[in-house]
Amino acid sequence: MTISIRDAVEDDLPAIFEIRASVRENHLSVEQMAEMGVTFETIRDALREQPCIWVAEHEGDILGFSMADVEDACMFAAFVRPEREGSGVGRRLVARAEAFLFERHPLIWLETDGSSRAAGFYERLGWKRVRELEGGDARFEKHRPRGGG
């Protein structure tokens, strides 16, 4: 299967929200996201500001996405359709967000549920758990590879 990673465009937003609402772990409905200030409008505005969202695509279908907050050096999101988990899509999306952030920062971070499958996934990708947070979340950090950026 040929999967391409590309910059997201506004037309991808419905698929991005559908994927985000479809995941099993760290599930949020569209309504819950809106309560947190994550809406089509806020994501569209972030996308217009700079290319900070990427999608994995196969034959026109969006399989997953990742998103970074460049100012904060944070990988904000990485989600894959549940039926595509384990196919390498997430690894490629994370790599794209990391590359983007490492072009601008020597140290990047993310937060996720410290007991989730995602936590183990990030650890396998070289992220280091640096702090346990309230509510069971953990902060992970990754340093720019030597010789990079």
C-alpha cells in the first residue's frame, strides 16, 4: 500500500475531525473538542497561519493526521483511524511532525496519558518520559538528533 504524507488543506478538516472522534484511546467527541476550544474554525486558522498539520493519505482516503504547535515546540496531536493502527501510519506522521519541530527547536515535547498504548508508542520512537502530571498524563520530551537541524 502506498501511503503519502502531505501538508493538510482545509478540505481535509472533516476527515481530521472524524478520525479524532473515532479513536478508542483518548476519545473526544466533536462536542467535547469544541468545549476545549478545538473547532473547525480554530484548526482552520492554525492551518492558514502555517503548515502545522499533516495527513497520511492512500488513494484519496485520509488515514491519520499529526499536528504541531511550532511556537510551543509541542507535538499537539497524532491520530490514526483505528482500523489502520499498526500499519506504520502513525510512525510516519510523528516523524513528519518531529522533523518540522526540530527545524525550529532543539527540544520538543508532548503530553499523553501515561498508561496508554500511545505512551509506549512514543517511548519506542525515542521519546523520554520526563514528568508525571495530574490526572495520569505524562510529559515526554525528545532532543534533536546530533547533526540535525
